[in-house]
Amino acid sequence: MNRTTLEGLARRVAESGLTAVTPSDLDLLAAAAESAGVSPVLSSVLVDPAEPLVVRERAFSLISCAVSGPLRTCHALAA
């Protein structure tokens, strides 16, 4: 997961809701959350379609905030 990917996910959620994001994209975000030390409970709520949508959207928000800090400090090389 990189900053561009995260921004794209956030844009889709803002425009069309969490259902506009594929399960595989949510899995990538959950993996990034795990790497960033986010509670695994939040990640499991995010990827579980049985959870209420509003709860999953809150998890998305919290995870995105937690993951965005480390992504901002990364550097990308361009050719």
C-alpha cells in the first residue's frame, strides 16, 4: 500500500461509500494497518461484510488515519 493507493481508496469511499471498494483492496488496507500496529479488531471489522456499514466506515476512517502517517514519511523515487 502506498499513499496514492490510500488516497484512491479514500476518494472512492467519499464518493460512493465503502461498498465501492473491493474486498481485496480492503484486505490490503487491513494488512497495512497490521504493519502500522493498528488493533486487529479494527481490521477484522473493516473486512467483515456482516458488520454494519457505518461501523465498517468508522473502522476505515480510523485505519486510514493511522496508516497515512507512515505513508507520508516514505519516499518514492521517480525515473
